[in-house]
Amino acid sequence: MTEMELKLIKIDTSHYYIKSKGLGKKTVHVGRVFYDKFERVNSLLSSQIIQSHFRKEITVAHSLILRGNKVENIVFDYNGRDPQRFYHRAQLMLRDEGFINFTAYTTKTPGHLHLYVHKGHTDLEEGKRLAKSLSLKLSTKCAVEWHMFPNDDMPQQFNILALPYEVYAKERGAAWSKHM
């Protein structure tokens, strides 16, 4: 994958997260225990760091929440066994909902996908509502084998995702969208 393909995500490069060894720092949120395995690094996400991630020397993550509590993407983190079927169902649902720009990326684990729905500058709370709504609509079509980001189920610092490794499929605007 090239860095140009990664730019489709519109990452905030002012900081990044790097995976640390061990269990991580324990955090309790709404009665649930989380272990934060990523440490925030307050320096620019450079090309060298991205290339090290692509070579799988380190694991780098990016925040989905931008400055000013805005989000650019709603993300389906698919962890099932049939990514082709999931992508097809999600693609049809997103088209029907009027979303014309989305990209699916493969992750480190074979068969897992990150489906980024490009929404543009959206308020964080609206992004969370939209993520819940899209998840609910897709759950009527197939078994729930994904997590949505951003969400309220985790602390805000857990709304991060590892940088993807390859483009699985992408869709950029089409005449068949009912909202055009």
C-alpha cells in the first residue's frame, strides 16, 4: 500500500499511537475494564514511521477523533470470517443510505477489515449517532461481527485504529446514488 492510498482516511498526523509490550495500562469505563496497549506519541506521524508500520516492525495507530471533537470517518471494524460477504452487504446498505465514498482496508489479521465511511467534518456526537444507526441497519442483513467507531462503549482514548496494510476495495461517487 502507498501513503497516497492511506491519505483517503484523512488522518490527523500531529500525533500517533504506538503499541507497547505487555498488557498495558488498566482503565475502568462504565463498569468495564480495558487495557490500553497503545501509548500516545506527541510528534508528527512521519513517512518513516508509516513505512516501519507497513514492514510490520512496529504497530502504529491513529485517532479517529480530530481536533475540536470532529470526525472524518465512521468505521466498521469487521472481525468475522467472511469479509467478502460483509463488504458486499455493507456496500449495498451504504449506497442505499446515500454514502458514496467509502474504503475497505485489510488489517494485520487475515479476513478482518476496516471499512471507512468518509463523512467529512462531523461533530463527534453526530458521528456516534450515525455509527449506531448504520450498525443497526446492517445488523438486519447479517450477523453482527463488527465494532463501530466512534462509540461511547469505550473511553475516548480507545477510539483509535491501527493503520491498515492494504486497500481491499474502494468506492468514490457514482451516478446511482439516490441522493445525487
